[in-house]
Amino acid sequence: MANSPLKIEYLDKLRLPKKRRRFSETTPASLSTIPTEWRELLVQWVRLGGNSRWDTLIKKAGLAQKSTAENLLAWLLNNGWAEVDEERKYGDWWPYRVTLCEIKDLRSQLGLPDVDEVVAQWQSLRANLQMKADNNTPLLVALSALDAMPTSRAITRAMLVQSLLHWAKDGRAGTYRDFSLFARAATKEISQAEWDWLDAHFELAEFNIARHTPLLLVSANIILRTSLGDLHLCAMPDFAALTPATVKSIHVIEGQVSTWYLVENRTSFERVARNRQTNEGVIWLPGYPPSWWKEAVKLIINLAPAPAKIACDPDPAGIAIALSAIALWREAGNRAVAWKMGVEELENLNNKKQLSEFDQQQLSGLLKQSLPIELKNLAEYMQKHQKKGEQEGYL
């Protein structure tokens, strides 16, 4: 390393010093002329924070780039970008710690975001989402998950959540690609890891986001008269799959339904559909009822009114889903009750699961409401025994 223009500060008071610091008082030079491989390595060093042990920086470079790292360090030191702490060993001076100078300017020249600006952006995004959270439990849980992430990743995912909320506020509906186009101006810009995270924290169906056009699954001995022709559901051996557009085109339903059964789990729905009585109807309830599903079912029960029996998983989410479906039926002036959601069904399950922290929060909120007696008993049982189940085990 060239050392003529450098200043030296000894870090101990020994007659023969063992530690020293070398630095330059020159104004840092432009990075525009440094080789590409130096720039790429420097970016990695800067991302470590700006104050690192030399052996850490060497490891970052790798054995094949050891000489590149040494040349880069010499250039940074001589051009005012670094201070190097050295120790005397084997009769010579060896670097052991490197402090990068003017780190904010360094990040700017390398095209890296300023750390303070990144933190400020995250704090602003988080505060905005916190204001919208209120009693929105999924959003509160998502915020907690974001807090545990590296700041840059938390920002990108928080922006996705913001887009999700704007999508819902605008009353939009569409596929995964439609939402990606809305959020990031391209149909494939949301990674699978990001989709998995969104799906884990939000019921995307509630936001009218589906991988493909959503389908209403129905089994009943009825004839649907549409503007384009008739659909004979009575000819289906198990059930029919209707798009929202198909349901909207129905103007008359012929045939009598004595009771509508709503079943949450897909496997259980198919079993019930295949074993229903002739005068019964069965509709698949896909979790928390999304708006397209509510609109479709409202049309069905307005044209073919009948009381409903609603079966969901014996867990806190199942109770919330059942309440939403019950409300839909009652708004239409029809009776609706929970079905196969009693304490007995949960007790008799061979495989039960422990309530999660999210389950606990949801259950606490449900028990503050006025619940139908069967659902109240189920909620109290779950709270006491800390257990939940799935309806496939008995339905």
C-alpha cells in the first residue's frame, strides 16, 4: 500500500506501538473510474455497515478475489474513503479493521439507498398501515410479521399490503396477474415468496383475488333460466361450477329447495353434495365469503329462497365464517343456523390441533359478540380446552 500521503495515529502508548490507524485527509475521490469488479465488491462491503473486520471483508471477496480486495482497500485508503486499523505482527503491519468514511456519499455514488431514508420510509409506511389496522386482526398480525423482517423487505411487502387495501377500496376483482399489474405495473412482478406471504396473512378471496376466475359450486335439482339458455343442474350427478357472470345472467330458477346446506371444506362439500336428498341444495362456502360469492348467493336465494344449515370447521375462523353466512341469509329474510358445529363434533375428533396465538385473539373477539347458542358453546369449549379441529374428520 502507498503510504506517503497518509496520516498515522498510534492507538497505544507503547514505546514500540502495536496498533495504529492510517487515513487520508484528502477529499474522497469519485468512484466513476474504479473497475467494475471493485465496484461490485465495494457494494458488498458497504452493505455490511461500514465498520468491519478485515478478515470479514476478505471472506466476502473470496479467495479468488483476495488480490482484488487488497487493491480496492489500498485505493479506498489513499483516496479518502477508508480508515484502516492495523496491528504489528511478525515484524510488519497488518490490517485488522476497516472503517469506511463518508458512508452516505459512498452509498449515493454506488446507487445504494440511504439507510436513514430507508428507515424513514419504513416508519412512514408502518404508521400509515397501523392507522388502518384498528380491529383488523389479519392486518395487525401482518404488521407484527413485517416488524421482524429486514427493513428493505418489510418495505416491499408493506407496499403490497397498501396496494391490497387500495384494491379493496376501489372494489376491484380479478386474478393474481390482475393484482400484480395493479400493484407493480406488470403481471408477473410479484414473486412466489411474496404471494405465499400474502396468502398466509390475508384471505385473498376476501379481496376478490383468485388464481383464475372464481367458481360457485352448487348441487340442487333446479333449472337455471338465463338470458342465453337453460342450465339443468338436476342433470349433474354431483355438482355444477358456475362463474359469477353465469350467475348474474340467471333470471328464473325452477324447482323447489327445502334446505340449503353450506359447507366450508371442499372435500366435505363434495361428500354432502353426492349424498344430499332430492329436495336439498348444497353450496360450497370458500372460507370467508368474498364479495363475488355473496353477490352470487344472494341472487340464488332470492330466486330460490329456503332456510340454510351452515357447516364450517370447528375453529375460531369457522365460527366467524358461519356468522358471515348466517347474516347473509337473514338479510334476505330467511332462517339460517349452524350445522355440525357443536361441542360434540369437536370432542369426538381423533385429531385436534392446539389453538394458535391468532386463534386466541380471534376467539376473544368472538366471545364478546352475541353468538347463537351452539356457536357460543363451541367457542367456550375451545377457549377452555385450547383445541380446534377440521370438519373433514366427521362430515
